[in-house]
Amino acid sequence: MVKKENREKAYLCKINLTVDISCFIMVVKLTLQRRDSLENKVEQYRKELGETQEELAYALGVSRQTIISIEKGKYNPSIILAFKIATHFKRTIEEIFIYKEEQSDKANEI
């Protein structure tokens, strides 16, 4: 009787493991399939005004490192900071930040 119960438990664990792996693969596929990115023109507009990164950072109340990260696309600002940036440059958020949704062919390889 004990052996039969152990086999049933092992079978159920195998089913759960298969489901977990399937779910994991599905999440990876979806992640690879859809890559959203946010490009920006912060550096371009800053240079047009003749400002340094430090001057812009001071005007916005953030660190220079934050400006560097935004310009390099490594950090997406909060909506409040995006509004501050847009107001500073006298532009709309959409003029400064460009949303791009990209599809990847890598998802089909899995």
C-alpha cells in the first residue's frame, strides 16, 4: 500500500513539474516575443539649449547620474520626472520620449 501511494505521489509531482516547466517556457517565450523600449531625445534637447548634464540635473532636482542613465536609455524616468523634463524643454512628453514595441523572432526558436 505504501509503495502504491509513493508511486501516486511521484506521478503527481511529475505532472506538477511538467506544468511548472511548461509555464516557465511560456513566460520566457512571451518575454522574448515582446520587448518594449522607450527611446528619448533628452541629450539632443539638452545640447540644443547648451546645458551640461549637471545643469539639467540641478534644474530638475535629480543627480547627474540620473540624467546620464536617462540619456543612455538605461533608466526610464517616473511620469513626474518625465513631465518636469518636458516642461523644462518646453516640449510634450511624446516629443521627448518615444515608445517602441518590438517583436522578436527569438520566441519562435524555443
